[in-house]
Amino acid sequence: MPRAPAALKPKDAFVDWSILWQYRGAFWSGFTVTVWLSAACIVGSTIVGLLAGCLGSLPSFFLRRLISAYTELLRNIPLVVKLFFFYFVLGIPGIPAALLALTLHQSAYVADVVTAGIRSIARGQVDAGLSLGHGYWQIFRYLIIPQMLRIVIPPMTSQYVAIIKHSSVVGLVAVQDLTFQTQEINVATFRGFEAATATTVLYGLLALAMIAAMAALEKRFAWR
Amino acid sequence: MSGASFAIVQSLRTERGKEWLWRLGVLLVVIAGAYAARDLEWGKVAASWQFLLKGLGRSWLLALASIFVGAVAAFPLALARVYGPTGVRHAATALIETVRSIPELMIIFWVYFTLPLVIGAQVDSWEAALGSLSVIAAAYLAEVIRAGLYSVPRGQIEAAETTGMSRLHIFLHVVLPQALRNMVPALIAQLVALFKTTSLVYAIGVMEFLRSVTVINNTLFAPYPLYLILALGYFVSCFAITRLVRWFDPKYQLVD
Amino acid sequence: MITFDKVNKYFNQLHVLKDVSFHIEAGEVVVVCGPSGSGKSTMLRCVNRLEKIDRGEIVVKGVNLNAPTSDIAKLRAEIGMVFQHFNLYPHLRVLDNLILAPIKVRGVSREVATDTAMKLLAKVGIQEKASAYPSQLSGGQQQRVAIARALAMQPKIMLFDEPTSALDPEMIREVLEVMVDLANEGMTMIVVTHEMGFARRVAHRVIFMDEGRVIEDEKPEVFFSQAKDPRARVFLSKILSHI
């Protein structure tokens, strides 16, 4: 959806913030789309990524390689390419295509975070579990997974913020998220500066809210 | 089982044997994929190979140019954030964190659509692409450099101080060499990320790899071969850069 | 109770255990010492098969560790192990560290397990820390919790892998005292340590290893006064007189 640049000369010498109030409906609807799209992809990529990351950490050479092939393949192809493939080539409608592309894309990063988290758990933990007679499944279930969940909170926070940011590309397949609405307002009013500023602030607030929520979650795990 | 075949089975159980088995499997999958793709409309697409290659070249050019400009800007930014006086430090931090918290696409739109309104002059799409990607690269690289500077243990600086070196000399001869070495993997990882980000300037009409493919597809309508080329082009480019990471990463060197 | 017969182990090309043979009776306390890299920790880890061996035979409580039919998990549950770096579970409170294995491996009820755990914590002198996390304890306290955790499974054999090496000097004593009590109660123990005072006080035998071989296997009074092998004498002179 490339468009000609909006007004090329400054139309008025002053900025007019009233435009934001006038277009509050568009802002609100774009904001809600961004929020629920991000939320859905956070949940989806966490589930897929946790599963893939755990599978990739099992003591099986081929499983490990298979999962790392999965993450490399997804990480080395840009999100937009996947999005366009689902939308233009496979003909999936905008919102499901966006959900699918974003979830798949970020699940690879989550899987890598999980694998790294598990790898960082000291070998001694497994030794201790084995020496007490636990089987591998119990060690995974009661020792590895709970410790991993705590370790991955900080890197997971960056991944979640990345999802919110990356959700902005869905406008390219006509999903009317915050960035999309901003461009609409820009085109309609030539008030790109005010709209872009407001949107930038909104994205910033979303990121901050995410960081705060994850910090609160981290605090609940008192150990360490 | 005869002795020789038993030995082969045994050797496949070793890590090295499994590695080769895996490589063989990947090769087979690639061959099967190529075989499955043989009936796609390659004839239609073949004539436009130069156009597509140029598109990929432009993506590379954008990535390399903006990482260069970004690195030049990132160094003072990182130094300001780490060593600057309070006011400068806060300003640098605010700038870096703001850019990092806004979607990349939003930054591209800022530079292309909004900057002209502010400065009152036209910005063409190439300038906007290079400008916005450089801004993105600068902010992310500044963080990489900062992490590199912090990765040098405090004891190193204290040890240097006890020998009576000046602060500048400590920075140049003790901190910087170690920091640079530690930041190389993250630096190259940023290059991969930036290479993928170049696909977003599609949105402002720059004829990079993604737009080249979509433009050709609009006239030829051969989506499957074209998107295969698209995915392969990006994958091979990014994969090549990640292998560079391994080559530089001391941890990988030790294993191999 | 524990028999090693010509046990050999390799880490890739490195031959870490060379024809290690010995026999330990029930109720015996055996101290294993030797220079670093002599294979003593590896030998200990073979007893509950944390390491697999390449040749030879290990029989523990009548179970052959190499036989594919042996139930290793069941055997491990009866062999307690204490590690140099404690290896407490950081995400669980002290009490939960103690009751996890009894509940999940033995199927003991939570109430019974808690009851046993509190008695064991009292025995090692830290019942007031039951609801603390491991990171809130000192090294000596953590190691005592680790001993209690191993004892919670009511093991017949206790393995100690350099239990005091990671401790600050002022905390070594509190851990050794718990171990001395355990030895006096008749527990079968293999202790890899350089604490020769402990060996003198409670060990029935001292095994000295060097370069993967058992060099000496003597009563402590014999070992300390008239070790036959020069390597053992050099080791002793180094360890007993570091300034």
C-alpha cells in the first residue's frame, strides 16, 4: 500500500493536536486490533515455542537438529515474506494470515530462548535428580521446566515486545491495526506529524506495560 | 551381521556419524524439494532473473550501507550512554530506547511521510529507506556496543588503574579491544536482523528484493516459483551471515 | 555391599579409570583421596551409574550395574549422594527439596514425607530454615540440607563427592560433624575428600588413587604413618603441611 508522500510543504506553521481527538475512533480501533493481535500471537508463539524448545532439548540428536532446522528456517526469512506468502499466494484472509505469520515467526525465537534457558541450567541439577532415583521425565517435569520458566522471563520480555512491534507489518495486508490507521489519518488530513507522534507514544506505552507485567511476574518467583 | 557392516552401524552411533547422517538427510530433502518444484512455471520467470538479482543486490546494498552509517552514529551514542555526563547520558538513553520501542515500519513511515512535513523538503524513497534503516541500525548497534563495553570485567579496569594508566589509555588499550572482540557475534546478528528489516522499505516503494518479486508477480503471475526464489534469496543471505557469526564466535571455534 | 572388579573407563581417548578393584562391606566408612584428576570423583559417580563404565564389573547390593535388566533408578533411590556444589533445587523451598523424591519416587504421602523431612532437618540442625529458599542459606547450611535431602530417601549407602571443597573454612566443621554422626550410626559411606582429620576420626579404610589407579587401600593408621607408595607419601606431605 505505498502512497504518494502526503503534503510536501508544511501546510501550517503550528501543530494541531485537535486532530487526534477528531480521529479518536480510528485510533481506538487500530489500538484494539494491535493489542488483541499481539496478545493472540504472544499466547500462540509461547505455546509453540515452549513445545519446540523443550523437544529440542531432549537428549536426541535428530530431534535437536530438526528443531534447530525449524528455527533457522523461520528466523532467516523475513516476517513480511511469510505474511505475503500466506496472504497473496495461499489466499488466506488478512487477519488469519497475520496471526499465522506472526505466531510462526516469533515461535522460532521463543524456542531458541527456551533451549538456551534449559542449557543454562546446571548439569548438577540433573545429577542430583538422578541420584535420588528420579527418571528423566520427572527430572524434566519437576526440575528443568520450573527452573527454565523462571530463567526465560527476561529474554521472553524482549520477544513479547518484539511481537507488539512486529505486529505493525499486518497493515501491509490491509489489517487495520494502529500503524495502518495512522497512515489513513495521514493521508486524509496531511496531519502526519501529530498522528505519528500519538502512535509512537501508544507503542511505547504498550511496550512499557509489557515490561512492567513481566517484571511483576518475575518478582513472584522469589527464589534467586 | 558381518564385521564390516557392524563397524559401520557402530560408527553411525557416534556424534560424527549422526552428523553425517543428518547432512545426508538434509541433502535428500533438498533434492526431493527440487524434484517436487520441477514443474513450477520456471520458464515464465527465467527471463526476469537479472531484475530479481538486482533487487537482491539492492537489499544487500541497503543493509550494508545502513549498518555502516548506523555504526558510525552508534559509537558516540553508546559512549554518551556509558561515559557521558548525566544530561547527555539521559538524552542518549531516551533516544536509543525510543527508537528500539517503536516498530521498524513506523520509523520508516516517520522518515518518509512525516519528516518532509517537519523539514518542508521532499525526501525520496531511497533517502528515506537509507535514513530510517540507519536510524534503526544506530539504536540497536549502540546497545550492542554498550553491552560489549559492560562485558569487560570491572577487575580489568581496576588492574589497569593500579598500573597508573590514564583513563583514555585504559579505554583504548584495555577496555576497547576486549569489548570489540566480545561484541562481534551480536554485531553480526544485528546485520542479519537489519537485512530482514530491509524488506519493510517495500512499503515506501523502494525496489528492493521483496518489491522486485511482487512487481514481477503482478505482471507474470507465477507466485510459487517467485516466492520460492524470494524465500531462498533471503534464507541464503541470512544463513550466510549467521555462519559468519559462528566463524567469529570463540565458543564455536573451540568445538569445531 | 559394593564391589568394583577391574573397572575401566574412558572419556574419549582419556583413560580415567584403570583396572579399579575394591570391595566395601556394609557399615564401612571409606575415604578416597588423591591428587586432582586422579579419577576419584569419576569412580564415585560410577557407584550409582551417573557415569557408565567401559570394561569390568560393578556390583552394588547384589545388583550388577552393567546388566541391561537392572533397575538403576530403584538402586539409585537407595544410594544417597552429596555433591561438591550442593546441587539443591533453587526453585524449591528447603522442605520441598527434601520431600520431592520421597513423594514422586517412593510414592510416600506428603504428610509422612514432611514428617520425616522435619526430623532430618532437626538432625542436621536447621529445622528453622524449612521454608527458606536455598539461595537464602550459607554454604554450610546448604550442604547440610543436601545431606538431609539424600537421607530423606532412607539410603543404605551414602556417597560424598568433595562435600567441603566449595565451603568457606569456618563452615567446614558443621558439615563434617553431621558426617561424623552419620558414620557413627553405622552408615555405609564412601567419601571423596581431602579432610584427613575426618579420615583419621571415622574412616575404616583410606583408598588413595593416582592417574586412574588405586595405589593404596589401607586402614587410616597404616596409611598415614607408613604408606608404601612414594606417590602417596608425596601427596600426604603436600596436603598435611600446606604452610
